[in-house]
Amino acid sequence: MSNKKLVLWNRAGCESCQQLKAQLANNGIDYVSIDVEGKNELRDVLEAKYGIRHVPVAEIGDGESYAAVTDGSFEKIQALLQA
């Protein structure tokens, strides 16, 4: 079992976010949710880290280093969790 953690940046009303959450739930993948709705300071963090302000963004890591999936690809998320 991997000790990697998944942090999902998302917002209410985001269809892509809801689809990704459903895929994660259907596959039994736990995650920590960060809701950026109405929180420009959190979008500023995304912009500083990845040059984007949109969600969903999934960060996968072990506490020391993280990789991000910024296009909402469930397949990429799975691959990073299993790597």
C-alpha cells in the first residue's frame, strides 16, 4: 500500500471537479479536499505553484515531494499514486 496522499483542489459547481470526486470515490481513493470557492488567496497559491487558477488540481505526494495533475486526468492521478 502506498503512503502517498492526495490533495484535491476543487470548488462547488465545478462539473469536472464533481466527476473527478466520483471517480475517486468509486475507486476507494481517499483525498483531502481544498475548496477554492470564493477564496482568491487559494487561487493565488495555485497560480504561484502551477501558473493556473482553475480547478480541479490534484497533488499527490509523500509529505516531502508532490506532483500535480492539472488537467483532471484520473489516469494520471492513478499512475502517480501507484508510482
